[in-house]
Amino acid sequence: MTGRIAVVLATAAAIVLATAVASCREDGPTRSAAVSSVCAACTDPEAEAGSYVSIGVMPAPYPISWTSPYRMFVTTLGTSAVATKIDAGGLDRSHSIGHVLLKVRCGTDEPTYISQTGANGKTWRQFLAVYRAGPSYLFETQNDGKLYTDDEARKDWKDSIDAQNKLANETYQSTPKIEGLGNAIERTVMKLLDGMPTVVRDMKALPAEPRHRFVRATIRISDDQCRAILTWKKAYVASGGSKRYSVHRAPWVMDGDGRYDGGGCASVGFAGAFYAAGLDYKTVAKRVTERLQIGTSRLTRTTVRDIRKPNGWYNVQNVSRYVPGTIPCAKDTVGGGCYGAGIAWTDDHWTNWSGGTRWLGGAKDEEFTFSKAWVTNKDVDARTVPLIVFEPERFYQEIRARWNNADHDAFGYGDWCKLNGKVPTIVLDASSVGGANRPEEAAKGRPKGLADGFLNKDVRLPWP
């Protein structure tokens, strides 16, 4: 009888636990005491003892669209316009395209902040660079990136929470207006806009969007996982990785000399919170990146990764279409310039990322040899350049989706729950969670990046 009673009790306990977990997902205030004890993951790790990594997201004041080069240009202009209207609830200009940063606490230590940024001059200079370079700008690497100091990042975190708490209805209405560009993008740019009435018209026609100032996802982790994040961060900075700033880089990867690749704010946040913490980073990557196939005729000038050898991108490529570091333009004009260099942003050439349009009776992105692979030195035939972009908006949408839908498996995990409050927050206990990729490392995290990244297959993120 003892065995039967044990089975019955175990079954009953399982039913209670399943019911409690279901109740946790309701996130309501009317839980029973028994259910509440199982719902401990729905309390705030930042207010308790123990290690955690908290992902803070400052969404762009206006969502940037990646549906085409033209829509990206118009919506980027739109978010810049909203960002200058602080009284309308927009972010300051330093994060006008959105920002991701981490708050990491190991045990009872003081929190450490990880916040990558790119200095890259004034906003109007960045606008000019995008205006002139087109999609090629996405491939460029800036050499003036840096990690914020703890004090700078802490202020960003606190100020964003304060701004979110002040919103009467949790969100503000984001409406791009042309006059919003006056302070951010100086006279030089305004003269260009005078010659782009279609762009201005389409920017002004963007519909209002409800936006948050700040949202977060907080993950309970083990002390070992936490220390792994800080060890990785220290090595990343020491090797100069933070200076190499670009959206396409992979900051969890090292080259043959042990130097870390650089990254943007979202890729660095991804690397710390999911790769270094020992979680299933490849599953998460599908949720937080944009995958683009950019036709080579869309590249407006030679694109260079950096001066390090061998050339190449760590996580831009598929194994079947590796792209070397230097890409000449797909089409040269008779005068020797790049085909895309002189094309106005209103031209149909920018209404798609690759293929589809034709000129002089032929395809703009026809197959041809445009460079040599660094490993074999053989010619590379390609019509598109694959690009993976780590996008803050994707982090934002994952958190919002879980906040609004208990069944949404945010970042690829099914056991998220949410904290009620004016700052939308979702919580996961990952202190014993591994993943399909190297689950044996999960308990201790991954303090070292992927070595010999050019050849390591783990570098290649899944391509849908």
C-alpha cells in the first residue's frame, strides 16, 4: 500500500504543480497561498537575494521597418524626428534607434552594467552617412565604439525607468513630425530634405504608434553563470572588442589571436545574457535578429569589415555563401563609379533588398564573380550578401508579446511570467536551464567566447 500511496501523492503533487504553473501564467492578484509559493519566479529578482541578469530595452521612439531599404530610411528618419520631441515622450537622441543594456548582479555584490554604444559623431553626421552610403552603411564598422561606464549605464537605466513610470497610460503616442528634425539634423540635412519631398511626405504619413520608454526581462541565473558573464565582459573589453562597433558583429567570438569581435548594443546584450550565461543562444538569435539578403547592386561603394586578417564576417554568412571582408560594387558605371552610388532614395531600386528590378534589359543582381574567399582564394559567385542584424526592436517585441499573451514563449522559452507594474517586466528562472547548444556548459556559463571564430561552426547562427 505504501507504494500506491506514494504514487497517488506524487500524482496529486504533479497536478497541484501544473495547476499552480498555469495560475502563475495568469499573473493575477487572487492566487492562493499554495499557488503563490510555486509562483516565486513571478517576483522581482532585482529585489531579492541571488544572481540575475536583467535585459533592459529602450525601444526606438518609432519602430524601424526592415521591409525594404526605402522603408528603413523613412522610418529611421521618423524615429529621429520623434526623438527630439522630449515633451512628446520620446527618448533622447543618444538612443534614437533603440538601445539594449544589461544589469548583472552576482550573489549579493553590487550590480554591474553592460551597455555598448557607438560614439560616431553627431546625429546629423550619421544621417548623412546613411543618406550617402545606403544599405552599405549596415556593413560598415566604426572604430569609436565603447562600453559605458557603470555610472553612465546606471543613469541610463534609472532615468529610463523614471521616464516610464511617469507615463500616465504606460505608453505614449509616437508621431513623427518634420519640425522635430530641426534641432537634431542641422541645416545641411534640411537642404537635402528640401530635395526629397517624397521622403518627407512618407515620413509625415507614418501612423502614430504607442511606445514604451523602457521594458525589461530579468533572468535568474546561478552564481557561476553570473560570474561567467562578467568574465566574458572583462575579456571583451580588454581585447578591444568594444571599439569595433557595428550591427553585424558577433561579440562572443574570438579570432585566432584571441581578440573578440565587436558589436552593437543589441548583439552585446545578446552575447552577455544568453551566450555567456550558458543558455541556448541559437534559439534566442532567431527572435532578436533581422535576416536580410542584400543584392550586391544595392551596395553603393566598397564595404570593408576592418583591417584584421583574414577578412570576413563571423556571423553574417551561411556556410554555402561565405562573404569575404571587402565587397566591390556589383555594377560599375561607365565612369567607374558604383551603380547604386548616385541613385536617389525615391528610386525603385530601394524598394527591395535584392532582385526584382532590372536595368538595360538585364537583372541588376546577376551572378558574377565579385571577390575571393579567404580560405581557398577562389572566386566567389553571388548575387546577394547575407546579413544578420541584431535589432533592439526585436527584444522589445518579445517582451511585449509575453506581457500581452501568457502563452507566448518569449525568446524561445516557455516558462516566462510577468510582473505587474508600470515598467513591463517578464521573469525567467534559468539558474538550471541549459539548451540544445552545449547544455553541459549551462551550469557554469560560457566565460570564454568561441575561439578561432572564422572556422568554428558554432559561430553560424540559424538562417531561416
